[in-house]
Amino acid sequence: MGKKRKQTEADITDPVKKDDTSTERPNEDGETDTQIFRNKEKVLVTCSRRIIYRYRHLMMNVVSLLPHCKKDKKVESKENKGAALNELVELNGCSSCLFFECRKQRDLYLWMAKSPNGPSVKFLVNAVHTIEELKLTGNHSRNSRPILTFSSNFDSSPHWKLLKEIIMQIFGTPKGHRKSKPFYDHVFVFSILDDHIWFRNFQISAPQSELDQGSLDKMTLVETGPRFCLNPIKIFGGSFGGPTLFENPFYVSPNQIRPPEKRRKVGKFTKKVKACIRRKQQENANPVERDDFADTWKD
């Protein structure tokens, strides 16, 4: 009995197990392709030192909207900051970077870069409104995937097409990311107006009744925040530098806008000082005659 049992066990061959990791997908010709593209996009979000609280809150709002991002320590804003940022991106295993650079405690610049080969874009951030200060009624789930919408004029010129592709890769949450939720409940809106990119975030509010819950016509959008405006300055061929692919001819630096405003304010003050001097000169030139009956009722 023992020999027969050994013989029967030897004759039985184990079935070959299929490799679950090698998933196949039929292509256009009907053939299967073992190499499937998987979006492994990770974004490093960091800021410069001596950033003010308002811009830091905006950065934290952006971090809360991107479940596939990693936040790192502050970086010194110097000429060689590109090498330090590229090294941080490589150490964190990321492929993109959002760098919030604050200068003179008032101007905010945003770098969007694909590391290590580029391209990269430098923006001037205007009209900043954080979620905390807006206090809007919209409220969507944290770490849910967003729907990205762009205005039609993004296809009008090549540099807008390039900016659209960079924004899609950085702000689009990869499908099946371990930190993201598998549903959509908010929308990122990017629109171009006056050569500026305006950002808005809306919650997709579904109707409460069970009958209208699946109808798209009854869904509404409620703004959540934050709000900001991006003024493109330059597009570089490399990561945080390299050859200039595009330069905005309508860009005016804030350092050129502030001096006329200062001179205007100084002019108002000098006008007030000159008016006071003229009034004193007029009073001294035309003294008031003394009234003999002025002290009558003091006794």
C-alpha cells in the first residue's frame, strides 16, 4: 500500500500557477501587450525660508488637495536652489516638484518642474485666497480624485498646450493610488483670462432625493477654495533652469510696479506738508486784529 501511494503521489503534477503581476491588455491589433503604463506620479511640495503665514497656508491647502504629494523641509532661496531641489526630488522618489518661493516678504513665485530632465515653469502668484479666509460652503472628501477641466483657449498656442500638459501631470491624481479614494467629488477648474491662469476648486453636490441621485442635470457645483491666479513668467527646457522655451512679453516685475506707487504716496504727503506751510505763512502775513471787547465777560 505504501508503494502504490508513493507512485500515485509522484504521478500527480501540480498545476502551473499564473503570475498575477504580469497583466496583459489587448492593443488595437487584438494582440496582448505585457507592458502596461502605470501612472506613478509623485509630487514634492516645498517652500522657501522666511515665507509669510498666508502663503504657507496656501501651500498647505494645495498639499491637502493632492494625495499623491510629499511635503519636505524648507529650502534656501538662492541661485543654486535648482540643484538642491532636484536632489530632494530624487531622494523622495518623486517625478515632479511644486516650489513656493517668497521674496521680500510680499511676492510669491511658484515653480512647477518635471525632474530631472524638465521642463519647468515659473509663475507669479496673485490674488491669493486660502480656504480658511474664504469660509465657503463647499466641502468635499479628503484625498478624493479630482476632475481637471481646462478652458478652450488652452489649445490656442503651443506654450499654453505645454502648460496644460504640465498641470495635468502634476495636479492629476494617479488612478489606484494607495492614498486616494476611488471616486470623484470635486473639480479643478483652470481658465485663461488676460494671459493669466485662474484656479478654482468646486465640490460636486449630488441631489439629496433618491429619485434624482443619478441624474447629472440635477448636480450642482459649490466652490470650496482655495483661489489663486498664476501669471506665467518663463518656461525652461530643464528642471529649474536650462534654455528658455517661452518668455512672457506682458510680464511686469513687482519691483517695477512698486516705485511709482511709492512716489505717488510720497507726493500726497508732500502736498499736505506744503499746504500746512502755506497756511502758516498766510496766517503770519494776515494777523487777526485784537478785539477790545474780547475779555469783557471773563471777569
